[in-house]
Amino acid sequence: MVCSMINTIGQYKKTYAVSRDSFPSGQLQRITEVWTVLYTKMEIDEHHKSRKTQIVEYFETGERKSITKKHYKVSTWGRPCNEVLYEHKDYYKNGHLKKLTLKKCDNHKEVVKEYDEHGRLARKKVTRTRWLKPKEK
């Protein structure tokens, strides 16, 4: 089942779409939501398009299995990265958080947290990568 909505406010065109998938038994398997913002007055030197996606997956029992959030943009202003945010959460069947992966600004910073079955933090890893400037000749 797919539902969508288009809204134009001033200089921006906003769209929202939802799709739902089910197991063969009829139980909800996945919900995907997509928000898109497009700058309507496109020019050669100035443009903006932003897309946010949220995917929620479920076990056959109805408990949440995972949540994925992505924020992607193509723009001439704002932060100098395309993938602004990526967040993925995995859950145990008992509903406690299993693993959290958070990536910011084209993987410039990555945080991975792992939890035990009781929901307590077991391990945390933070990785940062440097942007390398091109060498001048």
C-alpha cells in the first residue's frame, strides 16, 4: 500500500510518501516513509534538494526489528556533505536495543554502540576520518 502527498509552499515543493509491506500471514513487516524537499526556483549556481527516509522493520511477532533513518541532500549551501545523517538501530526480540550505528556528514564521524540483551551498553566505538585537501601544484 502506497500513500503520497505533494505540498507546494512558497519556494519549496514538499512530497511525502508511505509504503507498507506485510508478511504472508498479514502481519506488518516494513513501513517506509520518504520526505522530499525541492527548491522550485532552480538556478545554475543555486539549488537545493533534500530527502529524508525512515524505514521501520518488524519481527513476525510484531516487535520492532530495526529502524533506519537517512538524510541525504544535494545543495550549494549548508553543510558540505551529501549524506548528512545515517542512523541504524537493531533490536533484540525482547524489544531492547541491540546495536546503534550513527554516521554523520559522509562518514566523517561514525559511532557504533553495542548493547547486551538487557539494554546495557557493552561497547562503544567512535571513528573520525579527516578530509584531505588536494595538493596545490
